Amino acid sequence: MSAVPILVIDDEAPIRRLLRTGLATQGFDVFEAASAAEGRALLAREKPDLVLLDLGLPDADGLDLLRAMRSGGDLTPVIVLSARGEERAKIDALDIGADDYVTKPFGMGELVARLRAALRHRVQAQGGAPVFDHGGLYVDLTRRLVRADGREVKLSPKEFDILRLLVLHAGKVLTHRMIMRELWGAGGDVQYLRIYIRQLRQKLEPAPEQPTRILTETGIGYRLAAG
């Protein structure tokens, strides 16, 4: 199997060295850029399958680079590397179109799992698969059929709309703002969303107080576990 080309854009040489060494052993072909300008050039030339993007670049804000990619129609999966305490930057990146984020310092196992999940999500999104089946949760979007651990579950229209959004982006973090915008437009109170998520967990989770399917990303949003 051929290696997956990945572009690492980070101005810290030790981080790039760590990523180059660790990812090479996991089946990735790593290209490196120390600035936004180098990153743009490599994006155009190498056309990687994935991008690891640090937000604090010396010549530009990483968010601006991400924004330029998405506004130009580039749908390459992007995982943002961020420092602890940068919740606002993480939220902004996800709302702009990042697929996920990893907080420094990170473990290589966690990072590789996030990278592979982003690749799976992009393949699923392109294929438009109407069925989700993972970890005891089965959702058929076409038939509006939901099963949890083999039992059929009845959802309200709004509960199903939220679950549908999570299924279409399974494995990806969806911010509160993103979900609210999709389901309530410009208005709406995030507290409504929390109430619906609590109701969904009561119906779909084996232990609603310790969810394993609809996961909370503290201060950011929610993720449907997909692997």
C-alpha cells in the first residue's frame, strides 16, 4: 500500500522532526513547511491528502491560510495543531472548515487516530453513504431508521435533525455555533442544543451520564464517535 502524502506546516523544527519520524512509521509520506508561504507552495505542488496546520506561523495567521484554502474550494482534510488554552482559535478553525484539532503536547497515537478519522470522514462525505453503523448505533438516513444496541429508537424531528448532522460528519468535531447555524439559522440559544443532546443521549447511550457515542468537546461542541 502506498504512503499517504501529508503536509506539516509548523515553524518549530523539533515538532516537524518529531512528526516526520513518527508519521513515517505509520504509513505517511511527510512534506514540511516552516511558514504559510512555504505551505501554500507545497499545497499547490504536492497536493497532499492531509494537512497538519499550526496556527502560530511567523508570516501569517494559520486561520488565514485555512480560510484561503476553503474559500478557494480546497477540501483537503486539515488537522489544526494548537496550544492549550486556545479554545477560541480552535472554534474559529473548526467553523472555517478544519476537520479536527490536536492540542500540544500530543501523543503520536492520538494524532494518528485523528488523521485516519479525518481521511475516513472525507471518503464518507464524498460517497454520501446514507447509513451509519458503528459501536451498536445504526442510523439509516434515507429510511429515518435509528437503532441503539438492536432496539429501534423513536426520535423527534429535531432530535433526528441533530443526529443526522452528526452522522453526516461522523468523527468530526461540530462546534455549537455550526450546529446552531445549520438547525436554527442565525437565532437560537445554545441551551436548546444542550437539552436536545441530553435527550438524544438518554435514548442512544448505554450510560447517558458517561456517553460513548455522542461525545462532548468541552467548550467547543460535539463529536459522533466513529472509530
